[in-house]
Amino acid sequence: MVDSNGLDAQGRKVKGRWVGAIDLGRGPDGKRDRRRVVGTTKTEVTKRLRELRIQAARGTDLALRPPTVAELVREWRRKAAPL
């Protein structure tokens, strides 16, 4: 359910942290794409959720993630240290 701010859900978690969630529809695999953010204040969570919604509206791939250490080492070995 969407509230007046256009956000799907916000609530307080245990340890005094705020949690927000946004439903971005279905992913390419057909599974539900629901993103969660955690922050120390309700304002922080609201800001992060709005940023996610803007990125999704622009068509930004939200599935992108930073490379793992293993991926970085593999790339480095391929480029800088050929055997």
C-alpha cells in the first residue's frame, strides 16, 4: 500500500532504526523486486526511497553492485599478471 509520500512502507525496526521498502514491480526473472533501506531517521529512509524510485523511473539498472574482491583479483590477474 502506498502512503501519501508515494512510498510503499515505512516503520521502526528493533534497535531504533527506521526501515523502508519500495516495490519496483517484477524483475526479468518474474520475481517481485522489492528494495529495502535502513536508516537512523525517518527522513533519511524517506530520502533513500525517493532516490530509488527516481532511479527506477529513469531506467537505471538497480541490480548493479560493486565487484567482489574475487572478481577484482581475477580481472587484475587477467590484465596485469598474465601467466
